[in-house]
Amino acid sequence: MTVLKTSLRNFFAHKGRMALSAVAVLLSVAFVSGTLVFTDTMNTTFDKLFASTSSDVTVTPKGAKDGETPQSGVPQSLPASLLERARSAEGVKSAEGGVSSTSVTVVDSGNDNVGASSGAPTIAGNWTKNELKSMEITSGHAPRGPTEVMVDADTADKHGLELGDELRTIAQTGDIKARIVGIAAFKVTNPGAAIVYFDTATAQRELLGGTGRYTHILVTAAAGVSDAQVKENVTRALGGTYKIKTAAETADENRKEVGEFLDVIKYAMLGFAGIAFLVGIFLIINTFSMLVAQRTREIGLMRAIGSSRRQVNRSVLVEALFLGVVGSVLGVAAGVGIAIGLMKVMTAAGMNLSTDDLTVKATTPVAGVILGVVVTVLAAYLPARRAGKISPMAALRDAGTPADGKAGRIRAVAGLVLTGAGALALYTAGTADQAGDGALMLGVGVVLSLIGFVVVGPLLAGGVVRVIGAVLLRAFGPVGRMAERNALRNPRRTGATGAALMIGLALVACLSVVGSSMVASATGELDKSVGADFIVQGSQRIVPQAERAMQKSPGLEHVTRYKMLDATLTSPDGAKDDDGVTAADPTYAEDLRRPTTAGSLADAYSTDAMSVGSDYADKHGVRVGDTVTVAFEGGKTAKLKVAAITDDDTAIDQGARYISITTMQKYLPADRIPPNTILFAKARDGQEKQAYAALKQALDPYPQYQVRDQTDYKQELKDQIGQLLNLVYGLLALAIIVAVLGVVNTLALSVVERTREIGLMRAIGLSRRQLRRMIRLESVVIALFGALLGLGLGMGWGTTAQKLLALEGLNVLDIPWPTIIGVFVGSAFVGLFAALIPAFRAGRMNVLNAIATE
Amino acid sequence: MTSAVTIPRHGSTGGRTAVAARARQVVKAYGAGETRVVALDHVDVDIARGQFTAIMGPSGSGKSTLMHCLAGLDTVTSGHIHLDETEITGLKDKKLTQLRRDRIGFIFQAFNLLPTLNALENITLPMDIAGRKPDREWLARVVDTVGLAGRLKHRPTQLSGGQQQRVAVARALAARPEIIFGDEPTGNLDSRAGAEVLGFLRRSVDELGQTIVMVTHDPVAASYADRVLYLADGRIVDEMYQPTAEQVLDRMKDFDARGRTS
């Protein structure tokens, strides 16, 4: 009981000192619960959407997956005759034929894409009664005839579309120009899909290339008949060659796909929350270590008057428990705020989310609080144990906190062994010749070297801080020297504080090395092998009308078509794979110069010939002249002669098997030939500039495609990787913020601990300004220590990752020195920033409090 | 007897006034209304240059407060304090800090030294902070006087209590301040180490012409001084020149008895 009472009193007596630890717990828990609330809310939104859009029973062609268009670019469909048969099935109230395609782009009269951004689909379909379950027409009327279209209200709002505006829907089968005659609004939240509706005949003709077919049949059950019963009846009526699902099954299938995507987001974000927790642990350990150190005499007294070790130990843990509970509860609340904030960000980015769907499952606060409390108590365990070990004699000893133990030999050995093992694992990873094994070793190496650095950190602190001091602090005279000594006086504390920062910065450094190596490798590869002047690709596979526009564009030497074909290959040794082949025009050999290890690529483009990659050739013993059996999906089976083996030491088209378009045409019926994935073009000599401008103009009506020359392509690549890195840095910012709080915490507690010292220095003439500078410099030194370790470690990881990924074509190691140096210098500023409040408080400290004899 | 004004004595260093510090009608009060506590009640005092002055008094008499105010560590409620010709009452923190750094030396009862600095660094700290170079010859003499030559590279934790206080004395002397304030400088020492430190203080007055003000409640320590001021209830109630330990003790017993009977 008394234990509880003392713990409570201590907790409240030091609530200021606990504040930063509580904030660290709060932030980490908030991120976790925010992630959970956000993804749960998204799931709710999608559940509601799918529940309202699914018809009682849906019939689709076998093999058709929602949201995925087959390689032809035209959705798979069903004969219209099925509709009558479905209608006549028992228990069916009504049935409708539905048409929908996600392989479309919708543009306004200014050729601006009005389709979905943010990864949601753009859907074109027919307006059916089933839609009325989830939508209502808010203005105008449903589309009738080939020139009328209806659009969803969110899209209309976002792009300022009104009745009477013209929309062009670009599908594989052609462009559909129509005027908006109606706007329909979702009754539930539609997170982002853009939808245009036509009447059934128009949709059939324009999206499927002919009437008499549907992509799906929507069946409504008669009153009192269960969906499952209707499904059974419809299945009996139609036969077993179709995919027939109840509303619940449709919703489940959709939900599963979205859920998988959301899970990826969830686990990625939880991963970053985990890193923040890890960093927070250091902060908590430091806080409790310092509180215990400052309370040494008090604890000694408790022991002297008869408290057992366990009681002392427990009293510290109980304090940690309070801290964990307070931090976590506030964190869960903040998490809901974070989720709402994320939804607002998503809304700003083009998604449509409603806080009405905000879902806080009971498990979220429970998980958040348990996690926060467990982590806090675990982190406090070591300091608590140390508190238990304080001897009763401490009560009698002189005041002041003993400069707590020099980092021991065990620590040195353990740290070096771990670091060594980590380095060995990294070396193994870097020299691995199998990407899979290497990745495992990389993971092991990263974890071991990180732990090793954390353990050995306090020992390194001495050396590193002296070096930083020698370089940086000399300029600041005695103030600099004192700052250095202060940073050094408790290596364990400095080590732990620096280590917290190290973790975040190591990840930043590692990713920046990998990212910039990716850019450098790809750019190098592009320079080396890409001969095409222009590259055209986009969010939709290239529709024939766009291809024609490109072919007609002036100033082009050639246009190369490039199609990916689904096919099953059988090698001479009998091994089968489904990796497909690539069909291209022979000019592709100029557009992408691929060195061959045998044969000539030009020969591979002759009829009934092909090329294979060197990895494939090695694995299956394929040589030039051998025959590979290629079963084209939806076409015939061909026996193709291997005419070239391409070198797989490349990042572009690694492992691709090339055939010519002519060969493809021989084995695939025209309606199964897929649209181009990408188009390449070469300008006539000396006309590059004009040709580029002309090509851009020719493709202006098709904003879903980007035309890029090599320079722009490289820039785009750089930008994309840059964006990805920025996103990750943004998420790592959380961990870095917690680490900065750690620096603030350490300094603040150090200032309290050194009250008398500070008073003494002030008494003998240290000015406020000098005092503040001393604390700032100490902070900078700690931050730079963490940065140095982190950047070093991270560059090691990044380099290893690059060596490993060299197997996948990441050939060039590029260390982004500007970023690394920027981060290093930035950490100095972070140090300055972290010292602001502690320095201010130290400056305000009353000199007399410090020196007055008790 | 509310004041004690000292007659200027001979032997002061040329140029400066004979009074190193003076306080006039100094009041220091804490709190307000009912809870108002007066620590110094209209104190007038002159500290003679080149003299060793001890301030004595029972706990709560205001002796430490007086020293803190004279040294510019604490502010006064009313009244004026001059250090030489400089009025320090009303000075801003920045000026006060400079004043302490350049013109005043301190020796505290405990925690005199920075644990991160070695003995020599501690001694030269005030000058380092000021960005001044220590006078080598003088420093050597000071170090020699306090007998620390062999221990300059030691950290405070490696020194005994007496040695630590000697380092503190050396620090106070090294910058040649106009005046040194000691707050129970021997309070934490055994009698032998205490005697040693007091001996140094005495010698620095006699041989180096240093002005020293020391707060103490130890009659033996006070007996090293040229003059003893007695404080009670925030007022100077008595003074004594060239005291011996017995005289001081008797006087204190006297006050004690008076305090009890009144």
C-alpha cells in the first residue's frame, strides 16, 4: 500500500519530468490507434459501399475478376441470352444486364482527365435499377441514347462538371462523346471511384464492341427467397460455366481486395509506429534512470528504514505503470484525432471520406493502452532494477548524484560481438548470389548491427564526442569545453539519447542510399541501353485510337509497339512457366539495346523465333536453335525457335522473352490481341525537338498517357523515387520527433540534476548567455553523436542493400552526399532546437537556490 | 545598536577607497502582509579593504542573506549596496554577472567545484569564462600558497574535502578579485582541514592584501578574522576586533542567554 502511495506521490511530484516521456508514449500510441481507426474507417466505408452496390445475386463470366480487365483491354462478357434464362429461374424477381469497364479514361472538353485519382478506379457502365440502391439522381435524368451520359456527383463537384458539358470516354473500342444529362449522387460514401453511366445499348456497343452482351447479370430475389436459394436456382438455370455470387459473396470478394490493400497500408504504418515505440523506449529508460539517480539518497533512506529491494523495484515500476496508462489513454484519444486528420489529408488528395463512417472498434483502445503500458513498464524495468540495487548506505553518502557507472566491459564485449555478427551478416548479404538468402541475411545484419550499436553506443560516445568536440567546440572556448565534458560525464545517458536519434536517421540514410542508387542505376541503364527518343505510357493500356494518333505524328522515324502477352512456356527440358512473352516490333532492338550472350536479337524478331533471358537459358539449358513451346492464352500453341539469348544483367526487361508482333499475330486471333503496354518512338535525325512537340500535341486528347523523352523520363523516375522517399521520411519523422523529445528530456533532466553546478557557475560569473550556449552545445553534441552513428550505420545498410539488389539490376552505388550532409547539419539544428527550453529554464534558474546551504 | 560603522584602517592598497563594500539601510524582506519575513532590517555596514571580516549569528539571523546581498547574488528590498564606487543595487543581471566574474571571488560551504573540470581548470574557470588569460606568475604563487601543485590534474572526486576547499580558495584568489565572500567555507571540514583553509585565508589577507568576508557560526573560524560582526534578527547587534575563539564563544553565549531571557 505504501509502495503505491509513494509511487503516486513521486509520479505527481515529478509530473513535469514525466511529461516528455508521457508525450513519447502518447505519440506512439496515437500513431498506432490512429492507424487502426483510419483503416477500420476505410473498411467501414468500403463495406457500406459494397453492401449497397451488390445485387442479390450477380452472374459474371468465369475467370473475370472485378476491377481487372483481361489483356485484351475489353472486359469479358456474357451473352445476353443468359438474361432471359436467369429471369426465368425460380425465386427471381427481376434480372438486369449490367455493363461495366474499368479500362477507360474520361476527359472533359478541355482534354483534362476527370477520372479518379488516388488509385481508385474510373468506371464506365450502364445505368441499371440496381444502381438506385446506392445512388439517386440529383439533377437531370438517366442517360438515353448514344450521346447522353450521367456522371457521379463527387466527380462532377471535383471537376466543376454541369449538365450539358461534354465528356469523352476513351475505351479500348473507341471514344464515346456524350453530353452530361444527369448527375447521380451516392447515398453512402464513395471513397474515390469516378463513374460515368450510359444507357445499356450505348454501353454495350462502345465498351464491349457490340450489342447482345453483358459483363454481368444482376439478379434481384423475390420477396421471401434467400440470396443463397436464388443463387442455387440461377446456377441450375444457367449451368456451371459462370461465376455466380450472392450479395454477401460479392461484397466479401470486393472487400477482400480492398482489405488486402488496406492491410498493406496498416502494417506499413504500424511498422513506423513500432520504430517510434523503439525510440520512445530509450526516452523512457533515460527518464527513469535519471529519476532514480536523482532519488538515490531517498531510495537509500527507504532501504535503510526497511524497504526491500522488491518494494523499491516495484515502486519504480508502478510509476512507470501510471506513466504508461496516462500516456496511452491520451494517445488513444489523440489517435482518433490523427485518423480524422488523415482522412482530411486524403480528402485533400482527392479521396472522398466521411467522418460519419468513423469506426473506433473496442479493440483499438484496448490494444493501444496495453501496448503503451507494456512498453513503458518494460522500458522502466532496467532502471527499476538499478533502483532496487541501491544500497542503504546511499542515504548516508554525500549529496549529489554519483556519475553513474562507467560502461562496463561486458557491455563492450556484448556490443562488439553483436556489431561484429551484424557486420558479418551484412557482408554475407552483400556477397550473396541468391537474392532470397541475401535478403534474410540483410535483415539479420540490420537488426544485429542496430542492437550492437545501441549496446556499444555509450562506449563510442566517449571517442565520438571528443572528436566532435575537437572539431566543433574548440571555437567556443571554456563554454564549449564544459559542454563537451557534460556530454561525456554520463556516457550511458548520452549513448541512449543519441541512439534514439540514431535509429531514425539510420533508416533515413539507408533509404536515401538505396533510393539514390536506384535512380543512378536506372539512369545509367537508360543511358546505356535505351535508344528510343520517346516513351509513351500511362494509367491505361494504349488504346488503338491513341496508337493511330501517334503513328500519324510527323517527324518520327519509327514507332515501336510493345505488348505483354499471357502465355505458358515449356522449355526443352519440360519446365513450364506462366510468365508470358513480350511481343514487339523489330525496331525494339534499337529502342532498347540488349546485349546478347548468344545469337542476335534481330533474328529473334523473325517469324516463329524468339529470345530468352540468360537466367532462363542457364536454368533450363536452353541454347540458340532450341525450340520452346509457347501456348498463347486465348490463341494457339506455337513452337518457337530460340534465336537469341539476352544478357539478364540489366534492370530493364530483365528476363523478358521477345517475339515479333508478326509471330504473335500468327497465333492470336485479332480480338485477343492486347493493346500496347508502352510505345516507343524514334525521331528522324535532327527533328527531335519538333517531333517531341508534335507527339505531345498528337496525344493531347489522351491525357492518361505521358509522352517523355529520355531527359523527362529520367526526371520522372527521379521524382517518383523522390516522392516515395519523402513519404517514408515523413513517416520516419514520427520516430525522429520522439528522438528529439528524448534529447529535450535528457537536457531538461540534466539541468535539474545540475542545479547546484549551474548556480555555482552563475555565482562565479557565467553569464546567462554563456550558460544557455553551454546547454545548446551539449545538445548539439548529443544530436551530432546520434547523427554520426545513425548515418554511418544507415549508409552501411544501404550499401549492403545495393550490393544485394545488384542481383536485380541495381548496379550503381550512389551515396547521396548532399542528403547525408544535409541530415548531419540538420541534426545540429535539431540539437539547437531541442535545447531551447532546457537552456531557457537553466538561464532562469535562481542562483541562490543552487548555492544556498541547506 | 543598529549599525556599526568602521573607522577606516591603514594599510589599504593605494588609489582605492578604504572601504571595499558598503551597505546602507539595506532591507531584505520575503513575502507580504501577514507572512512578511524580514531577513535584513535596515542594515548599515562597511567592509574595510584588506581586512578579514567574519559575520556571525544564530541560524535565521540573516547572516547568509547579508553576504548574498553584498555579493550581488541576491536583490535587496530597499537600501543601497556599493562595491567600491559601483552601486550594485539595481544592476541588471548581465552587469551583476560581470561584476561577480571580474571583481568578486566565492568560496561556498560545499559543492564549490565543477566535477567535470580538474583542479587547475576549476581554479582558472572565472578567468576562462571572462576570456582572460590568467597571470601565470600569480597563479603559480596562489597554487603554491594553497599547496596544490601536485594535484592540479586531479578531478574534484579524487580530492579530499580539505583539498577541494583549498582549490576553491585558490580559485577565489586566482582572479585577484577585489573581495572574496566565503559562505561557511570550513563548515564541511574537520578541524585540521578547516584550520588549514582558514590559515590560507588569513595569509592571503596578510600577504596578498586580499579583502575577505566570511559567514560562519564557528567561533574558532571567526577567530581568524580581523573583525567579527554579530547579526541577530536581521540587524547588526555587535562587533568585535581582533577576536579570540574564547571571546567569540563568550559573546555568543551571551547573546544566546539574552535571547532566551527576553
